[in-house]
Amino acid sequence: MSEPTQLLKTDTLNQFTTLELAQALMERLAITPNDWHRLKSNRQARAGEQAAAALVFLLKDQPEEALSRFNQASGWLDRSLSAPPCPSHGHDRSH
């Protein structure tokens, strides 16, 4: 990447607060309802989602929530967490 292009990106990013950048990252890494079934067991996707959320809570001075999310991210990475079954599966919705 050329230096002028990098400077332009840096200048653009400098327009935002650290919290705004973290929130944008959290939105980017969030698993959408349309992608839930495809990514619910993807450890990297789930850990990234939780780590980004943890960063937002940390920047909002909510360390307990941040720690909870960091622990969840760690659980996805160390395989101590697994995706629960989908609550809509196995249930007859007509009753």
C-alpha cells in the first residue's frame, strides 16, 4: 500500500473516537440472524464477536461486562464453550 493511501486511511480513521471504532468493529464481527446457523459453531467468528463486544464494554468503563465477554471469547478459542442447540429445532410450532 502506498504511503499517501495509508495516510488517507489514517486521517479518515482519526475522525472517529476509539469507542466509535470499537463499535464499528463489533458491528462488523457480529453474527447476523441470517448467518446464525452457518456460523453458530465457528469458533473464530464467535470469539471475534465476543472479543469486540468486550472491547466496547471496556471502553465504556464496564469492566465486569468486558471480562465476561473476554471469558466467552477465551472459551470459544480453548473449546470450553460450544454452541447450544437451536431453540426452534425439535419443537412443533403449531402447538
